[in-house]
Amino acid sequence: MRKILLLLIPFLFSLLSCEGFSTGGNPSEGLPCNEKVMKVHAGSLAFEMTANCPYKKECNVKLHFRVTSLQDSLEGMCFGNGSEWRFVSFDTSMIVTTKLNSSYPVKLSQDDHLRFSLIDTNNVEKKYDIDLSGIINSYTVRGDSVDVNVMKGCRITVISTPRNIEIYGNVYPESFFTFSAKESLRSWFGYDCSWFEQGPSGMDDLNIHAEIYWKK
């Protein structure tokens, strides 16, 4: 037995000294994820949007970006430093990233659309056109009543007495829901939407939370 071990020792040393000896087939195996930033377009994104719309004034809108899937060619790669692209709209150009969990202030056009492009490191452009006009202009005040159009994929929340009201556009049978201006405890109502299969590729999700003021 001792002779066998003595014969094996030189063989083991030769394996360890061999330049081709490796614990895996990937030369970058073991590199930490935080060494990479994804600068090309993802397979799909989720946009989180908040809007505060004062009575008869311009809305204050912020946009947050999140990657929900990668392109097929990027599967298996790790991007611990998140993603970044160039954001271009009619009034601004800036770098946006998912790393800092930041929300970016953006401006709507006069017709209450948010139009912008995301441009990646290869100068590939993706154009977006998000129509918020149906949310911003969703209400009509009639004396002591407020009519609100609740779109599909959306709900409104009214803080009122004797109870809070939540109406879902997917199940409400009428085009408009009416609540009492006298019973409402706030001068605004919440408008929340979850819209899927959005964007130029039909693969993105959009979640919106808006506070719509129907009086001063």
C-alpha cells in the first residue's frame, strides 16, 4: 500500500503544476456580481410612476426603473451594479440607473403624455409614449358630486365618510363612478393603475400612483 501511495504522489504534483488545471470551465467563474453594470437594453422593464396633480396645475411626476428580465443573450450573466441607460425627452437628457433605487423627475407634454427614449451603450434607442391624459382629466365636478372615469386596469380610492371607497375599473359596470364632494375628507382622490405589455416591445409593465386634486 505504501508503494502505491509513493507512486501516486508525483502524479498528483504533476496535475497541480499543470497550467491547464482548473476547477471549472469558465475563466471568470467566482468573480463578484458587483463588477458589472448592464448598459444594454433588458428584455423587459417595470416602470414605477408617481404623479401629484394640483388643481388645474402641472403635475409633478417621478419615474423609477426596474429590470424584470434579461435578453436571451444575457442570461447567466450577473449585473450586481444594476443597469443604466441614457434617458432623453423633449426637455432633458440624463443617465438613469437601477442601482441607487432612485426616482427621476420627468415632465409631461402639453397633451399629458410622457414621451421619452432609453438609449443603451450601443446607441440602440427604445421609444416610449405613456398617455396619462385619461388619469389627469378623469374627473368632472357637478355641484356636490364628482364623476370619475375609472379605466380598465385601474382603481380609484376616495377617503370619505362614513367609509373609504375603492372602485376597480375592471369590475365596475358603468363608465363613471360618482362620489359626494361633501362626504370626501380630502380634496384629492388616489388613482392607481397596473398596465402590462407596454412599451415598444410590448414586454414592459407600468405601475402608476397618482393623486388627483379635484378642488383647491
